[in-house]
Amino acid sequence: MRYRNLLLFCTLAAVWGSAFMAIKAGLGSAAAPAYFYDAPVLFAAVRYDVAGVLMLGYAAWVTDRWRPRSGPEWLVVGIGAVFLIAGYHALLFIGQLGTTSAAAAVIVSLSPVLTTAFARAFLPEERLTAVGLVGMALGLVGVVILARPDPGNLVGSRFEALVFGAALCFALGSVLTRRFETDLPIETMEAWSMVGGALLMHGISLGLQESVSGLPPLRETVALVYLAIVASAAGFLIYFDLLDRLGPIEINLVSYVAPVFAALTGFLFLGEVIDAPTVLGFLVILVGFVLIKRRAIREELARQR
């Protein structure tokens, strides 16, 4: 059983890590723009058009609650749609126009640290010790190391700032959904959040006047299918399974393994360079996470013995 959990854990890290490469493949860069370069939010919206429909079908199959019924349940779905899907992915996809796959994944790996910070503010039962505060500060330092902001040219760091904003959205949404206790199955909540988030991103895309012409080339089509079916639908199914088996502490560690796969796939498929600040930023963020979650990690390791 432990080997099965390890295999699924590595699979999830590989799938979610390589998703950053797939995003970059669909967007391209200023020097070599791809099909969705001028429509990053539309790219994200179409991804969740497909993933949302697939997840709705899965929720109807495995649960007895395929849709929310009460006001609090729709509120939780709305929070998920706004923060976990639309806010996170719109900012991430725009941010990846000017960052590498590895850099984006490392910044997003700060999400568990930011989640702890927001939990302290919004959930009375959550508290950070002095060591935990140091860990949170280290996480932010890691992002600064990676982004290398130039005070004389802050515009140059705007893409990393957008990815950081995406991590903030995801962390805040994760905490806000925990404030409302409902009986809505997590599969149903995720499915409707995906659908609602996709609709919101279509609206944002229209507001930004994004447009594409013709059909996407093969590479961009493969990237879109991979993101919608493998990274989103299949990835979340693995996540739900591991969440029941491992608990939230161990599953959080996926955020710290995913950048390895993002860097490797970015290097192999897109020729992206893995530079020293990216590695150093990742290590500093990882140390911050360990300091914040040291007690929970110790308890989890003791339980597994």
C-alpha cells in the first residue's frame, strides 16, 4: 500500500509539475510566441471548459450530490470559482508569458506557506509560532531571490509578481473555503468551481479583448488536451485519492516536488535553462515550509512508524 501511495504521489507531482511546461508550450514567449500568446486567459478558460465537464460527470458518478443545494454550499463553490480557479489560473497563465516553467512552479510552491499565513488571519484556531513566522519570512525571501527585482526596472519583474499573485489567490481561496462547513462532497465542489471559474475567465478574456484565429497547431492542441484531461481531471482524481490516504500534510509536499518535474520537462521539451537563483529560491522556500510545518511533519512521521 505504501508503494502504491508513493507511486501515486510521484505521478501527481509529475503531472502537476509538467503542467507548467504545457502552459508555457501553449503560450510561447515574446521572442517565439505560440498560438495562445495573445490570449492567455482564454487558454486557461478553455482548459477548464473541458476539465469542468469531465469533473461534473465524475462527481455525478461517485457521489450522491452532483450539485450544491444550499446557500452556504453555493458560497463555497463561488469562492472556489473566484480564487482557486479564475484568480489563480488567470494570473498564472499571464505570468507565464514572461517566466520559465521552473520559476513559475517554484513561486507557486509558496502556496502552502501563504495558506498558513492566511489561516492565521482568518481561522482563529490556527496560530504561528515565532519559528513559524521565520519560516513564512523565508518563503517570501525565496520568491525575492527567484524574481531578482530591480528597483530601477520593476516592470521587468511583473511576470513573477503575477505568478506570486496567483499563489496568493490559491492560498486565500483554500483558507476561505475552510471557513464554511458543508456536506458538499469535495468532488462536487471542485467540479462546479471549475465550471464557474471557466465562465469567469471567459468574461475576463472578453474584457481584455483577447482573440485567436484559426485552429491551434498540433503542439498547442496537445498542450491544451494535456492540461484539461491529464493535469486537471486525472490530476485531481489522484489528489482526492491521496488526500484520503495521506492527509493534508503529506499531500502538501507535492508543491515541493512539482518544481523538479517542471524544470526537467521545461528543459527537455522547451530547452529552458535552470539557473542558480531558481534552485536557491526553491531551497529557501522549502526550508520555510519545513519550519512552519515541523510539528505536523513530526507527528505524521511518527504515525507512519
